[in-house]
Amino acid sequence: MQDFELLRDEHISELNTQALYYRHRTGCELVSLINDDENKVFGITFRTPPSDSTGIAHILEHAVLCGSRKYPVKEPFVELVKGSLNTFLNAFTYPDKTCYPIASTNLRDFYNLIDVYLDAVFYPRITPEVLQQEGWHYELTDTADSLSYSGVVFNEMKGAYSDPERVLAEHAQHSIFPDNTYGVDSGGNPRHIPDLTFEQFKRFHADYYHPANARVFFYGDDNPEQRLTLLEEYLGDYQPHAVDSAVGPQRRFAAPQRLDYPYAVDGAEGDEPKAFVALNWLLADDIDIDERRALQILDYALIGTPGSPLRKALIDSGLGEDLTGSGIEADLAQLCFGIGLKGVAAADVYKVEALVLQLLGDLAAGGIERGMVDAALHTAEFRLRENNTGAYPRGLVLMLRLLTDWLHDRDPFAPLRFEASFAALKQQLAADGRHMEGLIQRHLLDNAHRTTVVLRPDADLAARQEREEEARLAAVRAEMGPAELDGLVAATAALKRLQERPDDPADLAKLPRLELGDLEREIKSIPIEAAQVAEVPVLHHDLFTNGIAYLDIGFDLRVLPQELLPYIPLFGRSLLEMGTRRESFVELQQRIGAQTGGVWTQSLLSSRRDGGPAATWLFLRGKAMVDRVDELTRIARDVLLEGRVDDRARFLQMALEE
């Protein structure tokens, strides 16, 4: 395709994937990953930095899914899903971007979803009614009633702002980014959402939903040339256009700052509500991909497991009930780090700040136990090699991973490669035994761009906010004459009729649908071999796993009294978080991290296909490289036969965390 310029064509050996990087004449950028994964992924992402907390990016994400030029139905994706084989279909609003990803193993379904998504983002029905429905509107059903606000995002964010951990995360981010787009709430603050006008809403789409501001991603075993053809059908309508959407760097603080905020609690709660405390750092500006990986491994070594030194010391302090904070946050234009405690007594909030700084200083001076660093390094490398993304398509996770750099005009392939980074880090650790401690010193202890955010319980906050909203609405209503009130009643009724009116069958028929011939005729099956060892059933699945062995050991819980079943998750944690007769739980966690890809417990409660009593099981699950399976089974043996479950203090900590 002549309108696409191929900038790079490289093989990513870590993923066994051919990676093509294009730029279209409009300025649209495309990463096309070609491999044999049948779970194909497409995503289009726009850089959408808001300048206020009206939630404009979030509301627009909802709005573009409310019908488009080719598919003028109210909810095309709800209708599409009824006849789709998609493995993923969603949209996300982040602080600086909006993503529209889909995935499917069926080629026709994949193409259908791409077409509907591209029409939705480039040609949505941007009408005042869509903003009113998805964003906000005044609601009045009778001229004698009081005004109220309503709207999908307005109501959603009302709920979000009732969650103190979400509120803390928002304040923490704003505290270290007060001067750029990360200092506002891209999801929308209910106090500011009603400030959004239709003109602003329409302009935001025109400004940012242009190919010049788009990053398109393909992944899987579909025809790579057809990808370009599908895109050209939409990009061909546009001309090059300058879009100013880059996220500017945050200016550095000269000194650390402290900020206090309230959070709403129910005054009728029995236990005295506690505070949240989070220390937050904006890290240095000159961090390359190798140092970023080192910082992520340091993060795991410090707080990634129950035995990690910073995590364990904070929990053991008794100042709080559990950790809070994001750890290393790598999704924004600049890296940041956050750590703290929740469930803190009012008198202890700044003791938490002092303790965190003291612990970091002790670790920088005295060193992190090498076993913990080795375990963190092995775990990080294992996860990247395994590339196990659980219920999410692999391509989706890779798209989000490369966007951390690509969105900010850095190398999109760098986050996909890891062999060189790990080799370099291993050399650094061999040459400099204090490399990780140096990262603590440079990025945290010697870094003045730090905030301490305290969230304190306030039993009157919800009532005050409600009164403020009522006063604002009353002031608006007082300025309306009888004719305006009548018009608002009519508009409320009209919006409701529009929402309830069924789509035109002719419009519904325009949506692409799968035909019987598009479906695979053969049912895919998983190979299984059943055997017995010492009268115990053993199931074996002969699958390609890239050299990784997976082990599940199941225990039938039918013999357990029903009243004890709710305690099974805590019992499972106890097996792994109290140690064994020969190892402390810290030593056990280090051994698991250094020798395996993880060991964990999982409970299962399921009805039976043939009826009868429910199936209730506890599984000990683990994974390791094939050459370390013996060590994996030894760890399982030690946990099951020599595990300690008598540490009352540790059990109380786990119960509080639950």
C-alpha cells in the first residue's frame, strides 16, 4: 500500500514475532505483529490528555460506542456481541490515552469488529443527546420538583469517588503531577462533569480522534497485507493534520510536600475509621528501558511478596492494616513510585512517613538480601518468557506494554525486547553488588520530588458534598423561568423516549454478522491422559508450553464441615506465608521466587454437570521451567507436609489484609 511507509521490519526473538512499524501519509502510526497466534488482536489508541476534570475523554469513550455513520444504532456493540465469537471487546480511558481493543480467533468476526470499531471512532454520532445520556444532563420530571444531575459517567464517577482507595490513588497522582494533564481526573470528577459543554465535547473529538493522533496495533496470524487494506478504507478519507497532544514534563519540586484530604465514611460505622497514608515520588527524567526494568525488579524485591523487606517491615510495624500505593507506575510519561499503609490511626500518620524513609535508608545502607534480588530477577524474567496473560489475549497485553513508550514517541519495540536488559542487569549486579541499593538512593532518598498524601475519615463529607450539589442545582433552577422549566421537563421526557425507542430493524440489519459457514466445524479439544499413582488420579495434558511445566495438586473438601469453608482462602495463604519447619516464610518466598514461576493456592466451588452435591476443592498450584520441576515438587512437598500454620501474629496480619 503506497500510502504506508515501512519504517522498521524486525524480528522480535523473545516473542517469535515479526514486527513491522509503519507511518501512513496522514500521520497515523501502525505496529503490525505477525505470528502464529490464532487469537488475533486489533486496537486503535488516541492520545487524549484532558485539561480539566470534566471527564471529557471518559465520556467520549462511551459516546463513540453509541452508533456511527455506517451503523446508526444506539448500542452497536451490544447488538454485535449477540452474534460474535470475540475473545475481548472493550474500551479504556487512561490519564493520557483512550484505547479501543478487540480480539477474536475467528477471522470473519475479527474483520467485522475492526470495521465497526473504526467507523465508531472516526465517525461517531456526536449529538447533544449522546452527551446528555453518556455524560450528564439536568433531570426534571415535573416543574414542581427539584433539579438533579444524571448521566452514565456522572453516576459511575459518583460511585468511584465513594471508594477511598480510588480517591487516594487520584490524589497521589495529582500531588506529584500538579502542572500537567496527570494533575486532573481523566475519568471525571462529579463536581466538574456538569461544567462540560457540547461545544467542548465535539471539539475534543475533532482535535484528538484524527489519524495523525492515532496509534494502530495488529497482532496474530491474519494476513498482514489485509490489515493495511482495512485501515486504508478509513484513513483514505483524511489529510495530514498537526495534533498537539504530547504530555509535557512535570517541573521538579525543590522540596517534599505534605497534603491532607478527607474521605467520606458512614458516621454509623461501629469501628473507628482509619486514615490512609501514601508516599509518592516522581522519578528521574533520564530513565532508559534497562533502568526501568531494573526499577521494576527492585519494586518486586521490596514489596512484591509477603516476605519482601519493605512490605514485611511496614506490616510488622503495626501502624496499619495493609499496604497501599502503586509501587512502580510505568504507564505514564514519567515514572513514579508510591508506597504507604491503610488502616492507620490518626495520631500515627506521619509515623508512617518517617518509617518508610527510615526503612529505605536502612536498605540503601545495609543492603537488600541477595536472595531476594535473585528471586525478583528470576520471577520477572520467567513472567516475560512465559508470556502468560491469563484470561486476556496475549496481543492485548503486548499492545498495552508497548504503548508505555510508543504513546510518548519513544521506540515501540523496546518494551517487547528483554533479553539484552536482563543480560545487562545481571552483569551490573555481578560487577556492583550495591546496584539495587544505588537505585534506592538515587530515585527515592535523594529525590526531593516527593509527596506524602494523607486521607482522613470525615463522617460529614458526604452530607456536605450533597448540600453543595443541591445548592448549585437550586441556583441554576432559580435562574430559569417557567418556559425554561417546561422545556427541561419536555427534554427529560424526550431523552427517556429516545433511550426506550427500539432501533430501526433496517439499521440493525446493517451490522455485520457471522454466517454458519464462518464457524469452525470441528470442536477444539484439549489432550488429556488419565492414570493413577498410588491410587491417586493423575491427569496429564500434552500441550506446547514453551518449556514450562504446570502442576496442580487438588484436595477434595467434601470431608470439611460446611461452616469451615469460608476460611479456606486464609488457610491456603497460611500454607505459603508462614514458612515450614526448616524455613522462615521469607526464606520460603525467596526459594519459590528463585526456583519457580510461582506457587499459590486456589479454591474451587462448582456445580456438577451430572447433578449431585457441589464440587469443592483446594488446589496447590505451581509452575517452573522443565529442568526445575524436581525443585517445584520438593517445594510442594515441604509446604504440604512441613508447613507451619501456628504463627498467630502472622495469621492476624493476613486476616486484616483480607
